[in-house]
Amino acid sequence: MTATPAPPVRIGKAAVWALGVLALSTGALESVVTPTLPLLQRELDMSPAEGALLSIVLLITGALITPLAGKFGDRYGGKRILIRLMAVVCAGGLVSALAPNLPVLLLGQVLQGAMVGALPLSFIVVRKHLPAGESKVAIGVVSGLFVGGGMVGMLSAGPVAEALSRHWMFALPTIAVVGATLLVNRLMPDDPPGRSDDAGIDWPGLLLLSGTLVTLMLVLALAPDLASQPLVLCALVVALAAFVTGWVAVERRAAAPMIDLRMLTRPAMWKSCVLTFVICLGTSMGVYLVPQLLDETGDGHGFGASATEIGFFLLPGAIAATLAGPLGGIGDRRFGSRAVVTAGVVVMAASLVALAAVHTEVWHLVVGKTLIALANGLCVTAMMTSTATAVDRSDTGIATGLILVSRVLGYAVGGQLGGALLTAGTSSGSDVAAESAYVTGFVIAGAVTAPALLVTRTMSKGVKA
């Protein structure tokens, strides 16, 4: 006679709201860099390329942590791994708050990247302790509070940095994260470990992917300054090629690869990856260049906005990104994924080209950034929906991993390319980038995004309601 497994311990509203407070505080901590990036560049004497690296390093480390977090959560229990990841995030926030220079601040952001893997773990924990209907509501609450935390961080970072110091804009949300983590640890019951994966962890694949991303960032960040040192640049390019070749070889042979590259042979997957990459590249360049132009004090371009003002100017974009998910889902059901992605690509390319042509008023940048954020959200939602319905349920994790890597690469390349252009467009002895550098950046982003329409034409229309 087979024993019936004991049902999981139900959690109350207090535990769900504790997770929500944790999501709110991590969202705030994650978002403080974007509106204050120009301020950080001045205080830490960073080049635009170094500022671009600071803006995306958290996302890169998060992409590497997320696959491991899921496997470790299944092996040792979701709550146990969640608490440990949040301890790393708290350490990262403390390092960022105390950082006296750029290398230490980058270390803090690397540690804070653990929060990207912690958020999905909180969803797993909720699903283990609540029935399907209630878990959907709880996940919605946690997701909404994370987005809300991002808005809080974006609005508060500037005033805190200007009234107190840049140290406090990291310290205050870190204190909130510490308190919320202790609350979750107290109120959330332990969940039993799941069945271990006999194939283990793909450590070689993780290390090679890490080397690939770090080397790519170095190539993009150092390229403007290496014109007089072509041998150094060539060495980095060779190292990048070696990392990529090694990673592909390892992933093809691994019993349980970190990213199953064989999935890319499926048309639905490679199309989604290509579209994700170019959309995120365009988004990343816009997200990086717009705050820089708002802060700029050039002759005939720039607005000299403070960190507080930049936060307010970026808020409509954050709201648009929040609304884009539900709108993308509704549009996918009514018109199909291809129509939604096509509309998003058109809006993205048109917005970037428009910003290149017209950027003489603050509202030009606010509207352009808002449309870019909306287009990004529409495309990502529709592509995730399309991908999820195009693969077997057992392959969902693999497909998500590929999309995640494509997203990270798009953001990384876009941000670093924008930083490299501004660095190259800044005269020696000057802190002001030429207007042509901004125009070139917006044009390149639009030119890269527009050809994605050729890919969308071959996509499946998707299921219509």
C-alpha cells in the first residue's frame, strides 16, 4: 500500500506579506543606480564606459546565479537557499554603501546580483505552501511589490544621495532587506528538499560562461582606449573566442548542461533569442543614453538635471514597463504573439530614431524613454508566451535559460556600446560628450532593432482568442 505524501504546511498572509516586503526592498536596492549613474560617475571619476559596466554588472551576475539557485533550491530546500542568497545580497548592499571607489562598488553590485536568483525562489516557496489559486495571487502580490520597490528606489535614490550621500542610497534599502530577510526566516516554514539531480551542476559551463561575459565586457569597455594598443585588444578578442568555443563544446557534451544549446536548432527558439537580443540591445542603449543626456551640460545639448530630477523624468518609463506585461498578455490573446512583437519592434525602432533626430526638450527624452520601455515589455511578454507554448513543459526551464542569456547579452552589449560611444565622443580634458555621440548611439540602436522585423515575419501568429 502506497503512503500518501503529507501535504505541505500552509502559510498565512503574514508570511506572504513578508515575502512581499522582501521583494519591495530588493526592488528598491536594485534600482538606485540608474537615476544616479551620472552622479556616481562624477564622484568616482568614472568614464562613460565604466558607468555602463556598473549599470549592467548586477544583471550579468544574476543571470549566472539564477540557474544554480533553482537547482540548489530543489536539492536543499527553497527557503534555505533563499535566505542564503539574501545574505549575499545584504553583504553586497553593505559593500556598495561603504565603497570608496569603483572596483569596490562593482564588487558590491556583483554580490547584489544574487537577488535575481532569489526572486524566482520566493515564487517556488509560495507554490509549495499554497494551492494553485492562492499561489497565483501571492505571486502577483510579490511581483507587484518588486516592481513597486523599483519605483520607490528610482524616486528616492536622487534625493537621498543629494541630501545625505551616495552611501546612504545603498544603505537604507539594504537595512530594509536585512529586516525583511529576518522576517521571512521567522514566518516562512521550511520546505522539504526535492529529488536531487543525479547529473549534478554544470560547473565547467558556468565558469566558461562567466569568462565569456566578463571578457566581452572588457572588450567593449576598453575598446575606445585601446586604439593605441591593438595587441591588447587582439588578445582580449582571442580570449573571448576561446571562452565561447570552450563553452559551446562543454555545453554540447554535458549530461545536464547549464544551457542546452541543442534547443537553438528549433526555429521558435532561435527566433525568440534573436528578437530578445536586439530588443534588449535597443532598450539598454536607450536606458543608458537618456539619463546621460539629461545630466549633460554641453553646448546646445543636455539639460543639467540633478539626480532627483532624473529619477522623476524616468518614472513614466518605469510605469510603462509595469503596464506592458498585462498589455502584452492581452494583446497576445487577442491578436497573436507575432502582431504584438511586430508592434513592439516598430515602436522601439521608431522611438530610437526619433530620439536621434529630436532631443532638444526634456519631454522628448521622457516620451522616447517611455515608449522604449513599453515596447520592450510588450515584446518580452509576447516572446515568453510564444516560447512557452512552443516547447514541451519539461523543456521550459531550458528555454527560459536561453532567453535569459540572450537578454543579458543584449543589455550588456547595448549598455557597453553606449558607454564606449560616449567615451570616444568625449574630448581629452573634457567631461562633456559631443552631441554626435548621442545621435550615433540612438541611430545604431534603431538600426540594429529595425531588421528584427524580418524575423517577426516568419514567426507563428500565435493563438487568438
